Amino acid sequence: MVELRGKKKDGLENTRRDVVALGIAIAAIIMFVGTGSAVLPQIIRQWTTGTANGPDMVLNNALLLNIALIIFGWRRYRELRAEIDTRREAEERARQLAEIDPLTGCHNRRSATHETDRAIARTQRESKAIAFIMVDLDNFKQVNDLNGHQAGDEVLVRAAERMSALLPRDALLARLGGDEFAVVYPYERNSPDHVEQFVSRLIDSVAAPMTIQGQQIEITLSIGVSSGLSGRHGERSEVDAQMLMHQADIAMYHAKRQGKNRYYWFEETMENELRFRNQLETGIRLGIGKNEFVPHYEQQVDINTGRLMGFEMLARWNSPRLGMVSPEIFIPVAEEIGVIGELSESLMRQAFSDAKEWHPSLTISVNISPVQLRDPWFSQKILKLLLECNFPPQRLDIEITESCLHENVGVVRSMITSLKNQGVKISLDDFGTGYSSLAQLRSLPFDRIKIDRSFVSELKEEDANSQIVAAIIALGAGLDMPITAEGIEDSTILETLKTMGEMKGQGYHYGRPECAADVRKRLEREGLLVARPDTTDDAARGNAVAEEARKTA
């Protein structure tokens, strides 16, 4: 503020000096006309006649003074013009800094908002529509991490150049920040297909490989489109730049959730989904602390004898605001927002407390998210949790899906080994749906293979092809790994599996997953409850677990 006042003061001072200089110059010119009309004829007469009578000395000096003042005024005028040009250039640079992104040369967020409002007003007069196209570079963080920020900047510049080359004359490209761009695209309101064709060209153009610093980089785009119309077609609605930007942003994130490298027009249902998503995220974070997530248990049974072998723990969420939420909905959200580890540990802590009342022969299986296996301290956290709950590690079965094996086999092997050293069992879950190889099965010390329910459920058909299930069972026998079959829904499937060998089974044929209280009643009827766990043995196991945790830490 002080600097601004100083600039204003300097400007006023310069203006005063300019007015004075201009007044002096004008006065000098007037005096030159008056003095020169008297002196110059005498000088010319003296030169032409050769007489000695020249102009009066006072008038002569006045003429010379006038000439000096005119020269001074001219110099000051030239200085003033140069100063004006310098100021104009400085103002232009300031405008560019305020409105132009310095890296790509595109408009920035501030100027894009202003220009969008101007474009909306212009198209309304022309009975056209505005498409606000939000563009986000997919997996750009990975480009920075693998190639460095200098390469990332080059990718942004190249992407901006490719998009700019496709712009029609009346369109506008802006970089809103980071790896987000926006295109303001006027179009005939009855021809939204022109917008879609343009967006398709954007995706194809930017997707072409870029060679940067000797590395070939490929970028895809997730794009959201909004307009002054309701969705792709519809009646015109009153919008401004902020609303269009908000709607296009929602549509762009919808495109990302649908798999990236695609575009969507904004629809009101997307905003409702976003609100629901925000409610989910907030509810999950609050619900973990309030113990709203509770374990349910699905029976695991010896299919030949019918003897209960244990339970698989399943997560359930009874939200006070949202009601009963399916794990297929809240588990992916918990993984994305980074709280799946905290949620899983909370459920396991409750499950260990429940299982301590069960007969010691009953095991408990726990599914582990691939996100949890990215944590290098995962095995230590499990061992610490077993110690805190004083739960025998021999009764715990950790289930790992096939997809986890491809992210970092070395880390997974280390974790499995650390857990197995303390007696924890490790099962390969959903076998047959991933890409695990025989070499991985031989090298990783799994204790059990679980056949995915998608294969088991096919056995209920009359002409069912049981060769895949039979092959997995034979593979397990060859690797000396027991089998668990998921998805046993009726007696037909059960009888077919009995003909294939010995294994454990689970599914709705044995009953739906039950809460802890119902499981306790079931076990009490079957005489599989213990009044008190053997605290001596548990303490010994806990000490061993603690020692292992200290060693691996």
C-alpha cells in the first residue's frame, strides 16, 4: 500500500513537471514568433546590404533564449514520450503476469473466469451456447515422480501446444493450475456433437507419445464438459463462469472414477453422487472413531464332515445417517481416502476379542486390502495387534488376493515370512481371477488356496464345466496347499465339490454372515464356547510375538 501511494505521488510530481515544461515550451514559441519577427528582418537586411547596423543586443539575446527554451521543450517532449512507452511496456508486463500462465503462455484461472463471463454474455446475444471443458492429465504425478519436475513442466507445455493447435478462432485455452486446463468453446446450441468431436480430437492429440529427455511419455486425459444448457441437450439455464467451472469439474472427476481417458457431460445426478461421496468419506472417518464398523462372521466348514472349522471376518457398517452400507461401497472409498488400514485394525481388534471366547480349534480369517500391503510396517502392525489383544497367532489366517502379488513381490514375500514365523497362516484369496504364476505359488509360502466364488457358483448348472475347479484342486494337492471353496450356495454345488476331494467350504448354504452375538449363541448351542481362554498359553504366545516384532522392527 505504501509502495502504491509512492508511485501515485511520483506520478503526480512527473505530471506537474510535464505541465511546466509544456508551458515553458509554448511560451518560448510565442516569444520566438514575436522576437523573431523583429530581429530576423534586421539580420537579413544586414547580411544583404552589408551595413553595420544590426539588431538590438537585447532582442538578439531574447531570440537566443527562445531558441534554447524551444530545444529544452523538445528534449523534454522526447523524454516524456520515452517514459510513456516505458510505462506502457511495464503495464503490459504486469497485465501478462496477472492474466497469463508463465509456463505455458495460456490464460490463468483469474483471466479465464473473466473471459468466460464475457464469452457467456457474447453468445447469449448471438443465441449460441458456451461449453466449458475441464481437462485433467491422468497420472501426471507419476510423470513427475519418475522423470522429474523439469520433464513434467515440458509435458505441460507440449500438452498446451497440442490443445492450442486445435482451438477454433473464438475459443480460449487456460491453465487453471497444476495439471488442470480448461477450454472455453462457443458452439451452436443445437449442435453439441461439435463439442464432442472437438473433445475427442483433444484426447487423441494429447495421447500421442512425447519424447522428453530421451524418454517416451504417454499422457491420457479425463475431461468434463458443462454448458449453459442442461446436460448435452436441454433448455438454457442461467449460468456464470464459476458455475460452469464447478459443473465441469464434477463431470471431470466422474470421468476419472469411470476409468480415465474419457469425457462426460455434466448431469445433475453427478452432483448428487458427489454429495453422497462426501457424506461417505465424512461418515467413514467419523464412524471408525465411534466404532460404527463391526465384524460379521461367515462360517467355514469341512465339506465332508460338516464340522465347523472357523469363520471369515466381514466388515459391516451401520451408519446412523446412511443406514446399512454395503462393503462393496465403503471399502473402495476407505482405500482411496487412506483409512483402510485404520478401519481394518479396528475390525480385527473387535474380532480378536470375540474369538477369544470361541473354542481354540476355531480359526478366524481376515481379508487384507492391497493398499495395506503397500505399508512396509504392515506385518509389524499385525504382530503388535495380536500382542495387544493377547490372541494366539496360530488361529489367525490372513487372506491376500492374487492382484497383490504384482505390485511388489519382494515386499509381500518379506511380510508373509515375518507373519508365518509367528504361526500366522497365509491364504491366497480369489485364486483364478488374477495372474499369479506357478513360480510365484512355489516361491511364496502360502498355507492355503481359496477358489474364487465365480468358479464355484458355476457348479450349480446341470451342464456345469467343473474342469477349472478340478484343476485348481489338483494344483493345490500338487503344491501341498489345502483348498477352501467360496460361494457354496446350495446342496448341488456342495455334492459336486464332495466328489473332488477334501476341502473347507463357505457360502450361503451354511448360513448368512452373523454378528458377534448370533455367533456366540450358535457356538453356545454347539458347545464350542470357552468360559475363559487359556491366559497362560496366550501370554506365552504374546511374548513370542512381541519378541518377533522387536526383531523385525
